[in-house]
Amino acid sequence: TWTMVNIVEEQVERIREQIGEDGLAICALSGGVDSAVAAAVVQRAIGDRLTCVYVDHGLMRKGESEQIERDFVAATGADLVVVDAEEQFLDALAGVSDPETKRKIIGREFIRVFEAAEADILAPKIAAGSHAEGVKMAFLVQGTLYPDVVESGGGAGTSNIKSHHNVGGLPDDLEFELVEPLRTLFKDEVRLVGEQLGLPAELVWRHPFPGPGLGIRIIGEVTRERLDILREADAIAREELTRAGLDRDIWQFPVVLLADVRSVGVQGDGRTYGHPVVLRPVTSEDAMTADWARVPYEVLETVSTRITNEVPEINRVTLDITSKPPGTIEWE
Ligand code: XMP
């Protein structure tokens, strides 16, 4: 629509002004719509002076990393650095079952990996630049939306300067200024801007997905084997939801692996002692409250049959029919 074209053009102008003729910017892509749209807008404004960083922590769902590495890049022409940090994250998570500890570890490792990447990317660009007086400022792109701005009580121009932790190779006095092209937008407007910019529909319409990823959808310790099992089951559930045309009726559809629970089953010729998964489809307006989604029985039946047929480690599929409150959307 006209309005969305205007929003994009207006933001592009504003960003060019903020970043200037030779400023350098970095954006962390999470795999979600907000960071992708924010990066795409900034890319349009300053081209290759923006570098996007995607930290692959190994906790994403099937196909999501490829969506960023291949489809996002194809759609935007953005300069993308992918950091394969799966091993580092899994090593750090080894032996950990407590949900909050998992979150802390994942958050900590993310910052470590991202800051190292930031230094690797910026240091040579700064060294190669024509900045006689030295670069004092780099720009950090964030997909902050209007509701986040309101929630944090921040008006325009609030303290948006961040100093970097002293990681190797960057000038000591370098500061980061935030660039937030989505600060005035609501989620549905962000999606329209994303479509306007030609981002892939699966990315633009993706359901919310937690930062710690599948790490908090495995009840118990997170291992590569368990992640692979959950990825297969989750992919089937998502595929069938899409096939049924229900994506936009459902807020989120977590699939949760009860990795420390075993249940007896019969599959093929013999008894099995496998794991249950929980389907947790919910409807919601804002994730503060939610209701369990009345997904049609036929769709649930297909999901159940396919998961137990196609994922040998899973021999039981259960449905969570708890609203929020009292149950949260995620299990951890
Ligand atoms: P709950 O489970 O509290 O989730 O009902 C509410 C919303 O928040 C998401 N969620 C998270 N998002 N990091 C995130 O970025 C997290 O640690 C996290 N935990 C929950 C959840 O998916 C839902 O959309």
C-alpha cells in the first residue's frame, strides 16, 4: 500500500541521516521477522556498510537457518556473516536441565559470540577506512517495535548509546549508537513492510519463537540427538498446520520433547520404550494470556500419525489443553 511505501522511504532517509556518509552498522539476525525487517530497511539505506550477523546456536527449527542464510540474503542482497556456534552452545549446555540456567547460558554465549563477530567484522573495516581521526561510533541495528518502546518507557532519543565490552581489535573509545527503524511500528505493520521489501513469506509470517529456541522445548538436558528428534517432530507439526491453512489462526505451536520421560509403545513388530512429545498450539493476542487452540481433530490425527511413523524415537503424541493462566505457553 501507499502508506507502507512511505514508511519504508521515510525510514531509509532517516537512517541515511543518522548513519551518515561513511558510518558502519551491524545487525544481529535472530531468525525472526523484526530483526530481518530492520536489517532489510537499513540495507536499503546504506548497502554493504551494514553487516548482518547470524549466530547459529544449533537450537533453531528445521530449515530456519537456511531461510536466513539463503532466502533472506537472496531477497535483500545483505552482507551476512554466519557464525556456526552449535558446538560452543551445546558444550556450555551439557548436563544442564534447569530452565533458567539454560536461558542464562544461552544468553551469555550469544553475547560472547556476537561481540567476537562484531570485532572481527568492524576492526578491518575501520582500519581500511579513510578516517584520519579514527572511528568513534558504530551503529547497532535493533528491531525494537513500538510496544517495546512504550513498555520500557523510552521516548524518542533516549539513551541509545552503548559502549562495547573491550573485545579484541576495536578502538578503546568506540561507542555503539542504536538504529531502530521499527520504533514507530506495530507487528502487523512490520509484516507489511517486510512484504514490501520482498522478504520471504515464511519469514514475514513466522510465529513468535523464543530466543533460547528449542533449548527450552526439551524438558531435560539439551543434546544434539534430542534436538534432531525434536526438529523432525516440530517440522511435521508446522507442515501440517500450514497445509491445513491454519497458520494465521494460531499464535504459536510449540512442540515439546519430554526427553527424560519414557513410555511403552508398540511400533512395527515390537515393544518400544520411547519419548512422548506434547503439542502446544495456542491462540493469543499478545502472549500475556492464551487459550489452547481447537485445532481440528483431523489435523491432530495427521500430525500424530506422521510423528510416530517418521520419528522412531517418539512413540506417543499428547495435546496440552491448558489455558494461560495457569499454564504458560512454553513448558520451561
Ligand atoms: P510464556 O511461556 O511465558 O511465553 O507464556 C510468553 C511468550 O514469550 C516467549 N518466550 C520467550 N521469548 N526468550 C524469548 O525471547 C525466552 O526466554 C522466552 N520464554 C518464553 C514464548 O515463546 C511466548 O511467545
